[in-house]
Amino acid sequence: MATDNRPDPFFENPPPRTVVSTLRDAYELGIYSVLRHAPIDAASDVGSAIVRWSVPRNRPWIIKGARRNLRILRPDLEPEAIDSTINSFLDNVGRLMAEFSVLHRLCGQGRIELSPGMVALRASLKRRDEPTLALVLHTGNWEVLAADLHHQGITCTTFAEPPQTWAQRFIASKVRRSLGMHLLHGDVRGLGAAREELAAGGLVSIFGDEAKAGRSMSPLFGRQPHREGNLAAAAWLARRTDARIFVCHVRRMYRSRFYVDGSAPFRLGPATKRSNDQILEDVAALNEVVEPIIRANLDQWYFLDDRID
């Protein structure tokens, strides 16, 4: 694998270091280092146990937010079903964090299964003869898609949103680069580089769901489409490179076993409006593909606790 010598967006503006943050970083790096040598399912179990124990005691607002959103999105659920969904949500968050330590071993142990459509799409990605934009969703452990592509010798370029702590940035950067991912800044510089990669027939991934400052940006969940966020960026890139788009999501089946599914590749319809209005129409069209998938996987959706109103 060729070395990616481009600047690392995770450390362009590193977080400040304090005594408390240094101790926390040491704790996180220590767990990561130990779990790298643990059996895969055992490592995943540790992450689940830590989050399910810690969140109710130290971050109860996460549970409160998830419960609020489930009452909005699934008013049909009984209280017991809501509790079960929240438990599954916390379990998944803990597991995916711990699984950064073992991502490099998943393919070798046959823990990632692809839908027939994804198998066919993966074969076409190897040819690198058509610009492709992957709208990846934060369900299950989305990082396993990169692990599978790397295992097949496929390079993916993606936008980087730096985690909060130095240790988390170090781990995420190290793991993603080891999987052959090219990391882009999440601003106009990144958009320009992504456009160049697509124009060359490459694969660029961008998250189709996101939250900022505790509020969901997408899916829209009944709100009006807007020009901020990843869906608008995806539409802009697709329009300017004629890229085909596919929406991909991962479902955790049991412990550290995953099923990767994706939509059939599609292109945005012919532009019928002026640029600003067309973006809104494109965002609405992309949301129509993304939102049903999120609604069907709320128990494994990373942003379940962020405000959706």
C-alpha cells in the first residue's frame, strides 16, 4: 500500500493538552492497545460493557435524548420496547468503539457478509472506471465497509471529522490510514480534492446522516431541505462529476458479525432549476433514500440521541 503523505486533517488543529486530558488519553490508548490482542468478540464485549455501565451513570442525557426521539419516530412502541431499543443502541456504540482495535482482523475471520448487490458493486469499483460517491450511514459499525474494500484492494477517499480527544484522533487516523483510506478536510479544500478524485474515476465516501452540536442535520425527519451539511455536499459533487451514487449501511447481526447492504447505484435526475433551488431538490431526493434506512435501524443508529426537531 502506498503511503498517504497528505496532511492529516485530524491533527491540523490538535485539541489542547491538560493533565486531565492526558490521563484520559492514556486510558483510551491503553484499552486500544490491550484489545488489539484480544479475541474479536471479547474485545467487542468489553466495549459494550463499558458504555452500558458508563452512560447511565455519567451521561444520562444520552438516554434521555434517545428516549425522546424514539417517542417521536416510533410512537407505536411500548415503554419496554423503547428500553430495549435504547439498550441495543448503547450496546452498538460501545462495540463499534472497541472494534477499532480489531478491524484489521474482521475480513480474515469471515465476519463481514455483503449483499449480492454490494458484491456486484464492489467488483465494478475495482475497475475504477466510473466516478462513484458512497453515501455511508452511521449504523452498525460503518468502519467495516472500509475494511472490506481494503481487503479487496480498493482505495476509498473520505471526509474526516476529528473526534474530540487526542487519543481518539490518533486511533481513528491510524486505523483508517492502515485500511488505505485517504482522509480529506471537511471544508472547501476537501470538496475540491473529492471532486478531483471523482473526476479521475475514483471512489469517495461521505456520510449521508450527521449531527452537529447535538442536533441532527440529516435525515430530515419532516423538516425542510437545507443547503448545509453532507447531503448538499454530496449533491454538489454528484452534479459536477456526473458521479453515480449508492447508499450503504451496515447491520450488526451478532456481536462482531456484520451484514453490509447498499442501494443500486443511481444518478441524480436532470437539473430543472437554478443552482440554489436545484440543491434543495437534490437534498430532498437523497433524503428519500437515506431516511427509510435510518428509521429501519434506529436501534443501531449512532445519532439516536441527537435532537431531530
